[in-house]
Amino acid sequence: MAFTHLYNDNFKPAIEQSKLALVDFWATWCNPCRMIAPIVEAISDEFDGSVDVFKVDVDESPETAVENGVMSIPTIIIYKNGQEQERIVGYRSREDLVAIIEKYL
């Protein structure tokens, strides 16, 4: 798996250093999060080298979730050069996520 878990202490540096990042805000108890997890993992493998894929457990890193305005999960945020570009709330298909990512490559 080519994704990295981020926490309150390493979120900002990781996003600022990343050219293009997909961040999956999730929690272990969230069923839609569990449904989208294999899609996010497949995307991390498919775009390895061109997109940094990160996961943030909102229960482990609540400050990061609040700072990024995450109100419900799953929320996926696309960052380019440290700036938020797009926000996807709820479950989306692999095809939808790939199309969104490709807009920013």
C-alpha cells in the first residue's frame, strides 16, 4: 500500500511538501469509510509517484479534522501545492475519484 497515515503533528508538513495529495478523512466505525477504503488503496497504488495518498483517522486526529472543516466522513480532500482544490463528501466510485484526480495532474 502506497498511502501514509497522517496525524495532528505531521499533517501540515506532509501536505505542504506534496505536489498533489489526496487525503481521506475517515474513522474505523464508519461503514461508508470502510466501503471506500479499498478504492482509496487502489488509487494510491495506481497513482503512486504522481499523487500522494494520505489517511487521517478523525478520532485519532480531531484537531486536523476541525482545522480542515471536516464535518462528516468519509471526506476526501484534494490538495495541490498545499492548497485545497476539491472536496468530496460521502462514498464515490473509483471512476469518479480517478476522474477528479486526473483534473489536477
